[in-house]
Amino acid sequence: MVRIITDSTSSIPQDIRAELGIEAASLIINRDGEELVESETDLDAFYKDIYEMADNIPTSSQPPLGKVREVVESIAKTGASLDDCIQAANTSLHSTRFVFAPESLLFLQKGGRIGKAAALIGNMISLTPVLTVNDGEASTFSKCRTQKKALAKMLQVLGEDTAPSGLKNLVVHYIGSKAPAMQWAEEKVAPLIGFMPRVVPASPVIGVHVGPAMGIAYECNAPIPNKFHGSDPEIIVC
């Protein structure tokens, strides 16, 4: 049996972790001199003040090394072989995608992810990037005029990815207020996929660098064609 170790930035709900035997080490959020254990923090309460964090973005620190070692040693005795783990990781890597769209470019600029001039121009013309993660780094998947079009683009990509083999699972993530994410999930996502997905807050370790945003993470029944061979980001103007 392949066992999984992750950290709290994965945002996997406790009931799923318990069901699948997933171990998660919690990162620490540092805000205004206060240390918050992410897994013990009410994320909706934390995000209520997110707009006030732009000028003083919280930092984060890794889990204590001793705690990580305890987790690794405890499940290494019951896990599968290294080859089994590598195969499972590669299968997951090629059959999943995570895309999200920020409300504005403010937090990305404040955190140094984009330049001040780029953020100013982007906000002036309501440019919203669709972001994803490649090799552990945030990258631009597409660029759209307005967040509404960016959200529509994500659902278009979802449809293209799932057309060959179907959808296995999906979750809606949000940073900031839960209400818009719930509305989007109910009105746009659920009719497309045929069920109401979970709506889960994203990790503050990620969220405070992106700002208010919504996104989807999903797994297909088979590898996504050309996932790592896409063209340059397109700009949707209409």
C-alpha cells in the first residue's frame, strides 16, 4: 500500500486524510509577531482580514524537522516499495491539474511575483492571469480580460482535459470569502461535472501571496494529453 506524506499547504480536509491514511505536517504562519499552526487555524476567520494584509504580508516557516522525521519513520514501516511510490506519483502528476485566478494583481506585485508596472497596467485593463503550478513554481497558463473570463477559461480547460477519459474528482478552492466560491461552484461547476464539488479554502501559505482568488484542482481517469507540452499563454480579450 502506498502511503502519502504531505503538508498543510495541500489543503486536504481532515476527513479525507483520515479515510486515506494521509499524514500531513503543519506549516507555521507568522503574522504580526504571532505564530499560527496552519492545521489548527480557522481559515475563514483568517481570510476575513485578507485585504489588510497586502502591505504586511504574513510569512511562513516549515514544520519542525523532528516532527517530519517522526511522520516519515512511522509510515515507512507500512508503506509500499520505492518503485510503487514512484509509479503512483507519476500517475498522479500526469492526471491532475490545478488552475486558479486571482481577483487582482495587487498581492502578486506586493510579494514580488510580478513587477509594479506590470501590475499597474494589468489592473488598469482588468487583466487576470490563469495560474497553475509547474515544477513546484507558479506559472501563467493563460491571460484573460476580467476574472469572470478567467473562471470560464478554467472550465473550458477542465472540459478539454476530461473529454478523453472522464473526471475522477474535483475540488473548488478559494482565497478570501467563501460566498463567491460557493456561488460559482453551484451555478457553473456543478452543472458541468454533474455533482456538487467540495469547496475548500486554500492554504494561507499560498493565499497571502496570491490574494483573493478562486480555482479548481481535479484528477482525470487517465493522463491529461499534452499536459506538459502546452503553447505560450494565450490572451483572451473578448
